[in-house]
Amino acid sequence: MLANLVSVIVNWNLKSDTIECINSLIIAGIDPEDIILVDNGSSDGSVPALESQFENRLQLIKNTRNLGYAYASNQGIKHALDHEAEWIFLLNNDALVSTDIFEIFDTVVKNEPQYSMLSPVIFYHAEPDRIWFLGDHLIPGTLFTRDPYRNKEYNHNLPEIIPVDFVNGCGMLVNRKVFEKIGLFDSSLTMYGEEVDLCWRARLAGFQMATTTKAHMWHKVSLSAKLDQPKARYLKIRNQIIFYRRYASGIRLPIMLVLSASRFGYLILKDILNYRFRLIKPLVLGWFDGWFTGLEQELSSYGD
């Protein structure tokens, strides 16, 4: 087991899934006392259920309202850092981990110390052998990314370590020195894209990241977002554009403007063909707000 390992989970109205998620961590070797659960103002009885299920052994942070995933994650990360955590495993509460995930991470950390951020292979929960995420790579000349393994069946002959440009916030292991040097998530991003922004700042600061293909987890694919699909669509699009505006420079900026317009035009067409009309307005608003409103986010603190 990794030294001074703490896991941070955020919950909002997913009581049963959160309990299942925590149980998978415990089976994998983490003590409940090393799990920080930030409840984001749930109204489904999550807090008393979690306190009862785990006999008040969790480190439980209770928010009175939903402050957003990024802000709540920062609360958990700060708490972990204040209590001398060396490694922080950020995990979505709609996910489950394999029983040996931390043994595998421990081996990688010892054998490949150059990596400060690690991701497991993330599978679809409904299709346990189909890959949902195995690491994103930049497309040259743009800030778009691709995951060449997405939706493919798992190949047991993959290299044990695959260097990547971005890991996914659904499940990522981060060394404390990353947060100490670059700060935490940008809480103004609320949810979606906060880990992309964090990974980019980490890359600029010289940190390396990779996917370790023997470590596995399974994701139920954003159950929280399904509670409010239009809002999730708006935030996802807006935050993607904010990322492009922040980090594209020179000729890359107008390239990203044109490419993103083409890409989101395609998404609108798909929405029309699939009768998802209520998702079109938040997509359009997210695109315009991302490109043409002031970047107040630039004034936000990465420590919030």
C-alpha cells in the first residue's frame, strides 16, 4: 500500500452508489479513516446513511448546499494535505475500484518515480471489459485531445505504463507536490474540465502523468450529471471553451475557434436527429459564454 494514501470522494444525492464506492475502496485496502467524503448538501439522507454504514469512521465534510464538484474536491484535498497525505486518490462516487488497484499503484510509484499523476484504466460499469478511458493525448496543433482506446475491448498485451497528456478526474492518483506547486482545482469551473485544467498546469510545471494498465476501475458514467442534463451540457461546453481561451495562443486561438464551432455544429445536428431538443440551447449558450464573455475565471483562486 502507498505511504500516507488518502482518498477523496464527493457525494451529491447518490447515497447507495457512494456506499458501494467506499466499500470497494475498503476491500482494496484503504481504512475508512483514510477516506475523506465531502457531501455537497445532499437531500437524500446521504449523511446519516454514511455515518451509520461506516460507524462514523469516515472523515466527513458536510456542506449545507451544493458548492460544485471542483470546490468540494478542493475541500477534501486541503483536508488531506493538512493531515500529511503523500498521495491523494480522487474518485467519483459512481465508480468502483479493483481489489488490487493500490498494490499496482504502489509498484508503479516505486519503479517509475518520474510520474506524479497516475490513472487506472477506467471501464464502463455496464460493460466491464469495454474501456471508457485510458488516457488522453493532445492532437498536434490544437488543444483537442483523443483517447485511442476509448470504447475498445481491453487488451491484456498493453504496455504496463502508457505516458499520457491528461488523466481523468473520475479516478486519478496525485502526489501532494503537484498541489503544493500548482494549486488545486479551479473552483469556478464547478464541474467538467477542472481536471483538464489541472493536468495542463501540471504539465506546464514539469510534472509527468501516465496510465497504469494493470490498475482497473469501473465507472457508472456520470450519474450525477443525469440528474440535470441541460446544466451538465452547458458546463461541459463552456468549460471546454474556457480551456481553449486560456491556453491557446497565436494562430492556435482562431484555429480552436473554427474547429470548436464545427465540432459543436455537429453535436447540434446529432441532438436534432436524436430528438434531444432541450440540450441544444445549453450547448449554444455554453459555446457563446465560453468564447465571448469575460474570463472572470482568470481571477479565481486555485486554492478555493
